[in-house]
Amino acid sequence: MMRIALRTLKRALAATAVWAALGAPAAGGEWRSWCADEGSGASLGWHFYCDREDDPPAAEPAPVSPTPPSAGNEPSASERIEAIRKALEEARAEAILDPTPAKVTAYLRLQQETLARAAAFSDAFRRTVWATPELDYTLRRPVGALAKQVWSDERREARDRALATLGDRYGLIYLGHAGCAACRVFGPLLRAFATRHRLDVLAVSLSGEALEGWPEAVPDNGRAARLGLGGGPGRSPAPVPALVLFDAQTKRIIPVGFGVMAEDEMAERIFALTALEPGDDY
């Protein structure tokens, strides 16, 4: 037994000496370099394992948390709104793709927060409008039933006053033809409207025949073309019935409308075209 133990000790010392002579590898690359390529004939013996596993990759450094924004790089209000919108969309997408109770709850909570912000803004908006008359559009165009009725009555009186003096500067020109079904409806309406407001109307028949409600209509004879309503090379004639204003002061033609119009609509259009500046009614 003593001899066997001495023999084993000698072998261990010899192996240690050989290991020291070769030098201990410091990395997996050196270990693999000892193993000869297959077919080269070199071999380190059965007790060398050349299929040693690669060294595990070094752990990636932990991500650095973003630096909290300082006073100089705080996101703008529009950027914050965009971030809220994207967060809401992402939470909704997550809940749709994976509708677990936790994800649906997260989406609903975020949605409630967004609605709460919108409600707070809406309430502050109306309170500001109530307290600032120059910002209250309903003072110009009421929406309440009672206030709207008062405004409509005042508007109708102003419109009637404007129509009462319209003939001092403007005249109406009506274009139609005998075969037009719409003209047969519109002609009598225009006659009643002109009589009520004592307006001068020149009725022009494109077909040369009498028009419904306007037996005194004159033949066209190029009048429509001179008004820019009679078509021409490459142009289609204007639809009839057609009603235009003639400004005797500026010699300008102002189209009122085409097709059948009710009396209230004609009055409103003529009032807007002759008594209001563009943009005043809005």
C-alpha cells in the first residue's frame, strides 16, 4: 500500500511539473489553440478535452437610467400631450392583443385620467368664456332658444330695412327659359318676392318665350353672354333659373344663386351680399 501511494504521488508531481512547463491557459482562446485542427495529426492525448465549452459572454453593463430633465430641457406642453396620446394608444394596443385583467385595467385607468384632463379643460374653457364677453361667440350668434329668437327677430328687421332701400342702388336680373321645370316654380316665387319688397326685376328668357310669372320677359339677344352667364367657346351655360344683382354704382354683376330658392333664402342672400362685409356674419 505504501508503494502504491508513493507511485501515485510521483505521478501527480510529474503531471504538475508538465502543467507548469506548458503554462496554464489564461483564456478559452488559448485552451482551444492547443487542440490541433482535425486531420493535422497533432494530438494531446485522450485526457485533453478539446471540445471545451466557450467561456460565458461577459455580462452586459446595466442600462444607464436617463437623466431626469433639468430646467433647461423639460419637454414642451405639446410634447407632453403627444407622450400621453402615445401612452394611451400603446396601452389600448396591449389590452387588445393580450386582454388580461391587468392590461385592460391599466388601459381603463389611463383613459380615465385622459378624460379627467379633458373635462377639466372643458370646464375651465366655458368659465373663461362666461367671464370674458369679447370671447363669447354666442353673443354674436346665440344658440339658446330664447336668445336665438330675439336675434332672429332683429336680423329679420335689419334685412327688411336693407331690402327696402335696395332699389336705390341695385337691380335684379332673372334668367330662365320656357322649357325649364324649375323656372316654372321659381318664376312665381320671385314675382311675389319682388312685389313684397318693391324691387325692380329684369326677366330674360333664354328661349325667347314668355316665362312663368313673367309674361313681360325680354329675349336674351346676348344679354346672358354679356353678364358672363351665357356660356361661350369652351364654357357651359349657367344653370337656370339664375338670379343676379346688378350694382348700378359699380356696374358689377353679383350672382345671388342658381336653381329654386325660397323667399327667405333670397332675402338672406341679398342682405349678406349687399349689407354685410365678408366675415362679419361668422
